[in-house]
Amino acid sequence: MCNLAPPSVQGKKLYKEISQLVEDPEVKEVLEARAFISEKGISTIDECFRVIGEKPVKVSTQVQDVFADEFRKEFAEIEDPVTKRLYLLARANQLNQLRVAEYASLVAAADISGHSGVGVLLSSCLADRLTFGERVHRIVRQIAETRMGKKVTERIAA
């Protein structure tokens, strides 16, 4: 579990940064909600450390640093508003999927080590992450359906 706390804090900051770049109110609201829920996840992780009697150790956040740098660079190059929305959602979901994998592994580790309570706490964080991923998929589908509907309407009108 030692590798979870610093990236969690950095991930929360990145979700907030991404939400400030988006103009679409629905996408902005979803990303702001993710940042808010991340705060709960951070306190849950703190509780896990308390239960197992350990303290988090400082770990490298290099992967998230590279992710953030690439995101900023690539986002700045995109001009089409719909493409920007989809890009924001895709990158937010990529970050989320990294966390899903970490939480799934940690839940298994908690079970193996006999810390069932920690497993419950981590499972609640995992569920939050899975729910966010589903919400992002729904929004992407809505964007695609809207875009396709406009194209069909344009073809019919022509």
C-alpha cells in the first residue's frame, strides 16, 4: 500500500487541473466530482495505514508526472472542441484505469494478508473508480451519438 498515497494526492490535483481546462459543463462537473471523491479516497488510504499500523513512504510519481506533461502538450495542440472533450475524457479515464489496477491489486493483497477491514476500505475506493469509468463511457457514447445524429441530419438535408 505504500505506493498509493502520493500518487493519489497528485491524481486529485491532475483531475482538478483537467476540469479547469474543459468548457463543457457536464464534463467539467464529472471531473470536479472525481477530484472531490479522490479526497475521500485519500482519507480512506490514511485509515488503511492506521489499521495496519504503518506509515506511507515517499515513492516516485514519475509516471504521473510524464502523464501530466504529455497531457498538457497534446491538449494544447487540439483545436476541435469535440475532439478536445473526447481527449479530456480519454486521458481522465486512462488515469482512472491506472488507479483501478492498483486498487484491485491492493484489495487482493489485503485479503491475502488477513486484513479484511482494509480490504473493505480499499474495495470502496475501487468501486468509486469503477463508477467513474462507467460514467465516462456513458458521456463518450452520448458525444458520439450526438455527432452521428448531426451527420445523418446533414446528409438528409443535402
